[in-house]
Amino acid sequence: MRNFSKPNNFHLLLVMICLFNILLLDGVVAQTQNTTNTAATPVNVGVVLDLDSLVGKIGLSCINMALSDFYATYPHYKTRVVLNTKDSKEDVVQAAAVALDLIRNVQVQAIIGPRSSMQANFVINMGNKSQVPIISFSATSPSLASLQSSYFFLAAHSASLQVKAISSIVQAFGWREVVPIYVDNLFGESIIPYLTDALQEINTYVPYLSVIPASATNDQIDKELYKLTTMQTRVFIVHMTISLGSKVLARAKQIGMMNEGFVWIMTDTMTTWWRSTEASTIDSFQGILGVRSYVPQSVKLENFKVQWKRKFQQDNPDTTINAELNVFGLWAYDATFALAMAIEKAGTANLRYNKTNISNSDATDLETLGISQNGPQLIQELSNTRFKGLSGDFHFVKGQLQYSVFEIVNVNGNGERNVGFWTSKNELVQKLDFTNTNTNSTSKPKLGPIIWPGDTILVPRGWEIATNGKKLKVGVPVKHGFTEFVDVEWDPIAKKAKSIKGYCIDVFNAVMDNMPYGVPYEYSPFATSEGEPAGSYNDLTDQVYHENYDAVVGDISIVANRSLFVEFTLPYTESGVTMVVPIRDNRQKNAWVFLKPLTWDLWVTSACFFVFIGFVVWLLEHRINEDFRGPPAYQVGTSLWFSLSTMVFAHRERVVSNLARFVVIIWCFVVLILTQSYTASLTSLLTVEQLQPITDINDIWKRKESVGYLNGSFVEGILLDRLKFDKSQLKIYNSPQELHELFTKGSANGGISAAFDEMPYIKLFLAKYCGKYTTVEPTFKTDGFGFVFPKGSPLEPDVSRAILNVTQSDKMEQIEKSWFKNEIACPGLDPSVSSHSLGLESFWGLFLIAGVASISALIIFAAVFLYEQRHALLQSCSETSMWRRVRIMSRIFDQKDLTSHTFKKSEARDANSSCSVHSVGVVGSSPNTNCPPSPSTSSMSNQTDPSDFVFYVEHGRISEHGNLSPNGTASPDIVPSPERSPIELANYRHGP
């Protein structure tokens, strides 16, 4: 026994020693841990959440996990965040009360929360007063930013940031009307201004704002939804909490608003939380588009989702809701991580409150709040904190997270499909490509395939005819004139219209028939019970703005001031406002009317040129043409006769000189144009009616004469505002007949001198009174007649396209012929037919050509003549004066040019007939001979130098036998021949 007892004691001793070492080691470890914990400074942080809500539960679990992960990553940090969690119980007052308790009694350094925007509104003001940062990851109302508190940090994307993504979706599908449906509280209403502004930028109209109370019953919801079904709009944007939103969608499905043709778009809050709704309401979300903040996927995020799922189930074992981690939980995690880091960087030197010195015993709790000394340093560190969080890049800019990408999903079945993204750079894209920075792409944005409500892939038009059976109420004007455009036949007994017809009505009917879908409509005259017009055209278009009419059809002009309140289609008539004046028979009937076609300066210039051309032709033809020789009076008459006879091209004198022919050709061309212009102008004066003297609007204005305009027309504004006419100068008319009567009276007798109206009316008026009136300047630009629809009407684009189809087809021509068949045959009048006298300014170019041609011919002739007579000039005595030389050259010019071919032909004919020699100072041969040349003739022609001839011609002496003699006697054999011209016989005359 003893042998066995010793070993047992030994083993027992070893066991005791091991246990002692273990206990000692535990004590050392515990002491080490106590030493570490003692070195870390606890920092109180408040948490205000609705702990019974899903948002609160997910948020709180993510906050706890964030602190655990933070201090596991940074165990050496000297601060430790201690959470003080309070339940706000989904009540604004409770949230304010617990926040006040945390600040006053716990003296927290920051508060995470509260959950909703309504709760945050008061808590932010409290934090700003006590310098305690308020960090919310779920209060996304844009109105919170308006508080401009430097102590509020929104660790989420503001709801206003998503409106650009929503408007891009609306624009991509071409929807012209959208109705927002939102909850009636701060969260719902704060986004509406941003949303409507974004929709207006893309010309999308918001005809109605549907507001639903947060505590609305099913009956209240149904009443509002039924009201929406009576409207044309089928595109709805839902912005509310998930609890109320799922309820509204369930009621919408119940009354048939989830069928084909409807479009529903959810904002980020509902898109984020829709999966957490009850299974019975999931079916109400089918086909809906949703917009939410995009979270980039990462391995770290996937691992965290697994850990969070386990943690959430452990903390909430009794929950029956299928909770999924979403972006709000990630923002809670990142916000807590950022706060812990900022607290560490801010240090522990100022972890205290300064109490307010208020001695008044009646001071409230808010007035006695202390002020955190660590607040300014903490908000600075929060603003500088930046890291890569689970939700992406985490960084505060002016107290808010910055956004860059929104995800667009389509709900189908129990899940959702990503159909695209919206980025601030490229807007709508189907796939993200951060390398593409092209912001000017004109290609149509593409989204993935979308299954719309009603389980269809056809893109909804976005509007439908109201389901209450109401037809489109189309207003038409009632008028007593120009009924070709709109003619309303009134029944005074029934006090309603018997018939509504006219050009505008037929055009609208044709346009509606050309629409790609049927549109039921009915006409409603804008009239009193007696059938009189109920107002002006501006009043009629205002009825569309006030929703009394769905559209207006008639001769409604498209003008700027009307387009501010209503929408116009494309015009279906020509445009413009012009002035019309009467024309009268102002034809000249006096005896001197033939002088009117030309002005006096043109008459004088023409007369001078006739004389000048006659003189030029005489100079060029005198030495070589018998027709231009003879006594001086005869030559003058011949020259004038020749020149004037060119007017009728009846000149009989031959022109043999090439230079003269050139001049005559040019002059005949000038005369041709001049006579034709004269004839046309005289014809116009005698046969064409002339405009009235007043054709200038300034003359009418200065003379204070009256002008007319169509009753109810916008032209009145042009006359008063732009042309500055006095109201007393304006007279109205209702029909073409009344306008004609006003013109007949004249301004002096209570009528008018001119009228202003639009081109369609003017054309009809001119056609009715063909040849009596015409249009003149000025013309004011307008856009013609168009149909009127409410602002943002979805019908307007389709109607405009249908107008183009009708106006470019034969249908439009048929309509015009049916209403204006008797008028279109009248030819239009052109005010340019008014005749005026022709002036020199219209023909000076022709006279310049004729003058240059004539002077050029004279220069050439003079040069040739002087060159041929150069011996006479060179061999004359040096003592001969210039005047004497001129006389010598003039006498030589006066002689025939025997070298000309015209005289050579003449001599040959005379020699053959009478054997007479036509030469200066030479007697022919004896009649008994065969006309051989006389020896004296031969002798003289061979021996006399031309210079001697010139000298003796100057002295007028000739010798016997044909020899020149200084004594001035002539041979008796020299006898004047009757066939010789007086100029030739001048050789026989004695000098002075």
C-alpha cells in the first residue's frame, strides 16, 4: 500500500502546482486587461432610434458591429465609445425628450439618429444649441439642410439627389405628364419642389399633386386613387414610407391601377425597403421601377452580410420579418465607424460640458442645457474623416454624403432586376463604365428590358383617356364674321349649338382621324346663353388654363403671352400680321400724261444725247458720205433727222464708216431699252390702278387717322404697344363686310384708312373684294393658327405630328377648296405694280456706254485724220498761227475724202456713163475722144504735191490748163459741173 501511495502523492502535487500556475496566469491576464481598460477613456455617445421598427433594429445591430470591428482593428486607441441607447418609439416628442435627457443628464459627445426627418428636425436644433453633433443615417429630408446647422451630419444621400435620376427616366420614355403621390408630412413634402423643378427642366408637366395622410385609412386612399383614375395621366411617382407606400400600392392594385398602361416609380426609401414588406403585399409591386443609391460590391461587404445575418438573428430571435441588410444599415455602420475615429482624433481633453449661468428659477430645461466643449473639435474631425466604407467612399461635404450613382431596378416576382444606372456624368446607362467620361453623347439612353405593370414589355404611353367615360371637352369660339373658319349655328330656344362647322373644325377632325389611337371628344361653344361670344380669344385660351376646357379649336393665333399658360400645337396655317389698304383708280387722264413716264432729268439727258449722237455720226460720215454733205442747214437737219429717226428705227441715210456704224449700233441698243421702258411706264400710267397716297404706317400715325382690327384679336396689342396708336384711333370690325364699309367711309367720315389683321383673314378679305384692296408693309411675324391644349398635355406631341401628316397630304387641299373655293380664284394683288416715273438713275449706265463709245470713235477718227494730213501741218510755214492751222484742217475736213472707196465706186460709175472726172481742179477730156486722160490732168496729178495743193486751196486760186496760179484767174476750160457738190466747187472760189 505504501509503495503505491508515494507516486499518488507525487501526482497530486503536480496537479496542484499546475492549477496554481493557471490561476496565477489568469490573474496576471486579468490584471493586464484591467490595466488596459483603465488606460482607455470612455466617451458617451447617444443613440436615438425607433427600436421596434425594422430600421431601428437593423441600424442598432450595424452600430454595435461597427464599434466591435473598429476597436478590434484599433485596440491601441485611447478612447472607447460607450453607447447610450434610447427608444424614440416612433414619436417626435419622445425623440426630443430622450435627446434632451442624453444631452442634459448623460452629457453625450454625439448622438446617432434619430430615425425620421420629423424627429430629427427638433433634435438638430437641440444639438446645435449644446454643440453636440447629430449624425443621422436615415433622416433624408432635404428640408433638414435648410436648418444650416454645422452640428448636423447626414450620413446618407439626401432625398433631393435622386430627382435627376427620376426625371431622366421620365425623359427617356417621353412621358409628358407625371403625378407625384407623397405622404403628408415633412418627409414627403420636402422633396416635391426639387422633383417638380427637375421635371419642368425636361418640359414634363405636373398637373396634380396627390397627398395622402400618414395615417390614412383604406377609404381615404381609395378616394384619392379614384380621383387619379379620372385624369389622363398614368405615370405616378410614389414617395412615402414603406408602410404607407405598400398600403397605397395594394389599394391601387385592388382598383385596377396596376394594369397595362400604368407606370409606377418608387423613390429610394420604398425601393430600399420593399422586400421587407409582408408576403401578401409583394404582388402589388409587380412591374414597378425603383431608384436607390448604388452600393458597389466587394468581398468585405459580402463577408459582413453573412456576419450581420447571424448577429441580427441572435439579437432578434422573435422577429418574423425577412430582414435584409440594405444601404441604411451600411450607412449606420460607416457613420459609427467615422464617429469613433473622429472621437479618437479629437482627444479627451475637453470631454466636459459648460453649464449655462441662468439664475432664473423659471428657466426651462432647454435654457439650462450645457454646452459641450468637445463639439467644435469633433465636427472638424468628422468633416475631415474619409475612408472606404461598406457603402463606398465615405466623406462629408458640407455635412452630407456625396452621391455619384443611382441604381434603377424593376420588380418582378419576389425579386428585382437591375435595368440600369444613373450617373451624374453620363446619366442613364445600362452598364456602369467609369472610364467613359463623355458627357455630350447624343445617343438615346438605354435601359435593360423592363416588364411593366400588366406583365407587358410594351412601353406605356403614359396617359389614357379618362376611365370615367368623359369625352375631351373642346372649346370653340363664337363669332359673327369670317365664319368660313368657325361657324356656330345657335338654337335660341334650346340655348345650345345646332351645328359647329368651318375650316378649323374640319382640320381638327382630320387631325383626330390621323391620330394613332382613338380620342373621343365633343365641341363646346364659348358662348353666353343668348349665343353671343362669352369673351375674347385670350379669355377662351384662359379656359384651358383654368381646366374648363380640355382643348380649344378655332382660328386661335399662336402668340407668346398665351403660350405662358397653355400649350400650342404646330401651326396649320400660314403666319403673319400685315396691313391692308384700299386701292383706287388713280390713272392719269390729262393731255400731258405722255411726259409722266420719264423724269425731267431723263428727258433732258435723252435730248442732249440725241443731238450728240447726230453730231458724232455727222463728223464720222461727212468726208465720205454724200448723205451728210450739202449746205450747212441741210447738214444740220440731216444729222438731227438721222439721230431722232433712230427712235423708230426709220433712218434712211446710209452709214458707211465702220466707226459710225459702231456708234449707231450702241445708240440703237440704248434707244431700244429707253423706248421699251417708256412704253411700259406709259401703259402702266394709263391702265393700272394706283395705291392710295397713304401707304406708310408712319403717315397714318402722324395724321392721326383711324385703323381697324378684328374684334377680340391680339392685334389690338400690336397697335397699342408696338405701333403706339392711340385708343381713339382704333376701330373694330367683325366681318369682311364691316371692314369694307369702314374703308368706304374713310378715316375722315368715321371709317379707317388701313386695317391690320392676320394673313388668313386678309387673304379671305382680298378674295371677297378682288381688285379693291391690297397689302403693304409692315408685316409682323406670328406663328399662325394652332390648337390649344393644357401645359404638358400628352396629347399635344401626337396632335402636332398628326397636323404635319394632314398638312402634307391631299386632305388639306380638299378642306381648303371646300371652304374657300370661290375665293381662291381671285389673283393676288402685288403692291409693287404701283407706277412711278422713270429717272436718270435707272439708265445712266446705258448713257455712259453710249457716251464712251461715241467719244472713243471720235478719238480714233481724229487720230486717223490728223495722221493722214500730217504733211499739211508739217509743211505749212512756221509763222502760221494755230488758228490758221485749224482753219486749214477744217477746210481739208470739209473736202471729200477721194481716197474713200465710196467715191472711187462713184467715179467709176460716172466715167462709164458721162466720162466726167470728179476731181478737184481737173477738166475732163474732149467729148470727141474716148475720154483719155488730159495731158494737163496727168501733168497736174503727177507734179502737184499735196502740200502745194493745201496752200493754194487756202488762197482759192487755180491756173489755166489746170495749173495752179497765184493770180487767182481760172482757165475758161474749167467749167463747174452740175454733178459736183458745192464743196468741190470751193476750189474755184477766190480767196479773200
